[in-house]
Amino acid sequence: MFILLVVLLYGDSTKLPKIKDEIGAPLSPYAITKYVNELYATVFKGNFNLDTIGLRYFNVFGRKQDPMGGYAAVIPKFVRQSINHEFPLVNVDGTFSRDFTYIDNVIKMNNLAFTTENKWALNQIYNTAVGDRTTLVQLLRSLRKYLSKFDPAIAKINSTYGPNRLGDVPHEQTSVEKAIKLLNDKPTHDFESGIKIAVEC
């Protein structure tokens, strides 16, 4: 069996929560390459009987995440800026939201996908997420709360606001019901518990 990892695939779809069969038009070349991966998986199953499971990751974050890496997400960047007493730059007004997913949820999902003995779980696509959404304003509030325990000055750092990024999706929240049903996977960490652990590590 082959596990396929896919991200940024829902494009301009505004429906919430996101479900597997209702994707919008891709908003970047990167998103297109992820969709092609899923098409390849379907063809390989049809031609070579190779079972696959596709996992669509949503805004993964966790402990010791590199803020300077090629795939650095918003959370480690905001953490680094806050520690340096810089003003985090927030696009638009901070109301954009994401389904931030703590790394332990992803590890658990990967293990269940690799080891499943449920034949009905094979050749399916699953959202790897929490099934909730957090705005950037809420994210910054939580970061200030937990980081200020180590440096009280961080509690007073304000955000700066900039223009919207081209191709940015306003809101993300996904359905995880399919993973619960077929892989017996239920997220163990919501955003708040995950961000607390990530900051303290």
C-alpha cells in the first residue's frame, strides 16, 4: 500500500467544512501538483491494483518547527517574531481562519493509515486536521498568552496588518468524519492544547 500526502487542494471552494469530493479551482501551481498526485493514485489502482490512501494535511504545526525552513508555516514565524519583540505581520484584518493541526494528530493519522486492516478504508482520501478553525487574531492571542510566561514583554506586542496575499483562501475548516468512520481516527489535540505544548517545547 502507498500513502499519498496532499495539501492545499481545496482552492477557491468557500464551503465549510471542506469535504473530499467538493474541491474548488486550484489557486496555485503547487495545488495543481497535489491534485495530479491523487489522479495518479486512481490510475495506479486501476492499472496495477496498487492500493493507496491519500492524506490531505491542514496547517500542521508542532514543537521545534523551523521558522526558517522552506515550508515554514505562520505559527513558527509568529513565534520567532514575538520572541524577538517584532510585530507579526497579519494579512488583511486577522479574521482569516485556518484548521491548525497539531503534529501528534498527524502522526496518529499516518500510523492508522499505514496499519489499517479495514478494506473499505483503502483507496480513499482523508482530511488530516482537527475539524475546527482558528483566526489569526485568536492565534496571536494564544501565542502571547503562552510565550509571555517566559517573557512578560511579549504580552504587549501588537500586530501589524498588511494586504491580502494573492491566491490566499479566507477560511479553512475541514470535515474529519470520514477518517473517524473508516480509520477510527479522532484528533487528540485541539488547537489550544497543541499550541500550548508547542510553545512550551
